[in-house]
Amino acid sequence: MNAPAPSVQPRNALSGRRALVTGSTSGIGLGIARALAAKGADVVLNGFGDRHGIQRIQDEIAAAFGVRVGHSDADLSQPAAIGLMFDELQATGSGRLDILVNNAGIQHVAPIVAFPPAKWDQILALNLSAAFHTMRLAIPLMRQGGYGRIVNIASAHGLVASPFKAAYVAAKHGLIGLTKTAALETAAEPITCNAICPGYVFTPLVEQQIEDQARAHGIAREAVIRDILLAQQPNKRFATVEEIGAFTVFLCGAEAASITGAALAVDGGWTAH
Ligand code: NAD
């Protein structure tokens, strides 16, 4: 009798790997960190929140999947804080870094003429420059460990624009350019770098946008979801953090070795228009 074909993603496919997921105390980042841990990777969380709440998340993931779960509260809009986070990363756990997910991001919605310059700087610093700084420090560690997977969480707004999101759209387009450059610089090595471009995913960031738009237009939440947010998204549903987590896991595995420099849409057909 033939042996059963190996599953594409064994349960421990990422065992022995160590991942840093930025902005992972909430939303998509937390979903990705959980999905990587479920495949056996040690994870370092990053992001803000109540210290006890974050500790509970760390304990819960560690107990569920038998992996080590650290946390850094570094403010990634500050290059010096990113440097300190990497010093700590190298001094703790195995010291290695195999997987980097650049996910931390914020949004601000306003027309260009009314866009606060300080918001522009803050969004560019977090949504774009932070990924440069983490990659600058992570690639040497990946080279040292002989394996690297970089996944940058861009957006459908990295591929197409919408009005009133100047900083976000500019940063996400830039992040895709940065992704392609890193992919070319590491292409001959066992390192890949890709961008995931989600459409709307239901998270606290989107919840905030629903409330803001409902207030701005004086309409009900349901109308904001149907007529504004999902108006662009042909499949008319929010993606889930579990879907983005599963796709990230695939990109971080051995099977995705030939996928690099790609901007991969997970947007229900948004950018097919
Ligand atoms: P979220 O608001 O739920 O989570 C953001 C995370 O980033 C939190 O953990 C927060 O603490 C952390 N964070 C915020 N500022 C930080 C800083 N200065 N330093 C370090 N950490 C910081 O957001 P989300 O919806 O999960 O979005 C995550 C990423 O996905 C963002 O880059 C966003 O642009 C992108 N994205 C989201 C959607 C969506 O529909 N939710 C769609 C496309 C792309």
C-alpha cells in the first residue's frame, strides 16, 4: 500500500523557526502570530495595549501551541526603538530570526488640503519606514540562520487609490516597492519577501472607520459597511484575520520558496476592476 501523501502544511511545519510580527497585539497581526504559532513557530509579539491583557494573550498562545511567546512594546514609528527591539530580540530566546511580518499600521482619513502634516509624517514613519528599519536589521539575522521569510502587510490601497487616504495609499504603494527591492536583493539566497494586499478585513482599525464614517455622513453602521466600505469589494464580505494568517503561514513555509517580490491581493476581487 502506498504511504499517504505528505500534507502540504504539517502541523509543525514552522517548528524551530522564530517570528517577529509587528503590530500583533490586535487584529490582523494577532491573527498572523496565532497562525504561525499554531504551526510551531516561536513568536515575538509587538504593539500597544494593557500589559496584563498582552500577558494573557502570550500565555494563551504559548499554552495552546507549546511555543515561546515574547512581546516588545517598541513604538515602531521611532527608528531608535526598532534598534532596541532588535538588540533585545538577539539577546533573548534562540537569538535567531527566521520570519518577519511587517504589519503595524495606522490610518487617517481626510482630503489632502486638510490632511494634518504631522499625521502624514506619523503614517509614513509607521506604515513604510518601520518596514525599512526592521528589514535592514532582520536580513543579516536571516542570512546567519540560513532561512528568511519577510511578509509585508500592504493593502489593496498599495495597488489602487481611494480619495482621502493620501498618506496610507502613498505608504502602502511604497511598501510594495520596498518589498520588490528586498526580494531582488535576496533572490539568490533562501530568503523571500512578499507583500499581502488585503481588502477589508474586520478588525478594530476597520471598526473605527465604520464609526468615523457613520458620524461624518450621518448614516447607520450597516449603510457604511454596505455602501461605503464594501462598495469596492465585489465579494461583499470582510476577509477574516484567520484567512490572512493562513496565507502568511503558507508564504513562510518551504513550499513558497519560489514566491518572492510579489504583491498578492486578498481583496475579494477589488483590484480586478
Ligand atoms: P489594528 O488597529 O487592529 O492593529 C494595529 C496593531 O498595530 C495593534 O497591535 C497596535 O498596537 C499596533 N500599533 C499601532 N501603532 C503602533 C506603533 N507605533 N508601534 C508598534 N505597534 C503599533 O489594525 P489591523 O486592521 O489589524 O491592521 C493591521 C495592518 O493591516 C495595517 O498595516 C493595516 O494597514 C493593514 N490592513 C488592514 C486592513 C483591514 O481592513 N483591517 C486592510 C488592508 C490592510
